[in-house]
Amino acid sequence: MAERMEADVSELQRLVAPKEQQARLTTHVHNFMEVCWEKRVDKPGSKLDSRTETCLTNCINCFIDTTLSITTNCLAQIVQKGGH
């Protein structure tokens, strides 16, 4: 019985590890976006100057690229493990 519980715990840890990694990476990406926003937008107004707009566009593009990369990597791991 103890061996079965040990095997179940090991299996659970194997399943949870990629999710934890994805959560950590997502947190880092969101922190990056927050820093980017705080550094570039002093006082939100009705219009952004061109420098701020360009910087925020770059931040958003980086966010999208990173999110797609994380998602692609996670999907590849799922496919590699046979959909489990």
C-alpha cells in the first residue's frame, strides 16, 4: 500500500511540475509588463506621445511573443508525453 501511495505521489509531482513552471514563467512575464508600464507611463492621459507609444508597443509585442513561446513549449511537452 505504501508503495502505491509513493507511486501516486511521484506521478502527481510529475504532472504538476510543468504547470508550476508555466505559472512561474507567466508570473515573470506579467511582472515584466508591469515594470515596462510603470517606467513608460508617468501620467496616463487621453493621448500617448510617440516615444511612449512605441515603447509600449514593443512591450506588448514582447509579452505576446513570450506568451506564445510558453504556450508552444507547454503544448510540445504534452504531445511529447503522449497527451498525458
